[in-house]
Amino acid sequence: LQDRDEIFIATLSPTVNVTGQIIRPGLIRWVEGNNVKYYIDKAGGYSWNARTAKLRLIKANTGTWIKPRKKTVVEIGDTIFVPEKQEIHYWELWKDILLVFSQIATILLVVRSV
């Protein structure tokens, strides 16, 4: 530090980060005792392609990812992450299924002819 330098210390902003497939992702003001559903509702709810079964709460203190339950309390600085549903390519799936069946049929024909 030098003479006339200034130090700025930001105040702690009690927020929870809601991110991923949410209508209005961002920082939501933390309210003591509320659960994940409260913060998702405050952020506008899930978007159309949200994979709600894989929702995770990332704890600010430890960085651990947990699957929240209804009574899991969210703390200051925690992050709620809602991943995106994976797109299903039906044509690729259909081709793979046909390939497996054709291989099985080929094996059965070879075994029968021997």
C-alpha cells in the first residue's frame, strides 16, 4: 500500500444463485429457512427443457453437490442448478435397435446352419 491508497470492502450480499434451466436465472435474495422450491419459484419456475429429477444444490461452504429434499434448507451463497434435458434422437435410436436385432438374427442363422 502507498500513501492515499483506499481499500474498499464490499458488504456481504445475502443471495442464492439459481442457474440452469430456469425462466429467470440469477441471484435471489436469501430468506432464512426457505427450501429449494421457494427460490425456483422466485426465479420464475422451470423452463420447458428443465431436467427436474437431476436438480442439485451446491453448498457454498464445501462445494458439495447434493440432491435436495423437500425440507433441505438453503443457506447464504448456495447455488441451485437445474440441468437441461438431453435431446433424444429417435432416428439414431431406431437405427441402433435395428442393428442389434439384425446381428442377433445373423447369429441365430449361423448357429442353425451349423
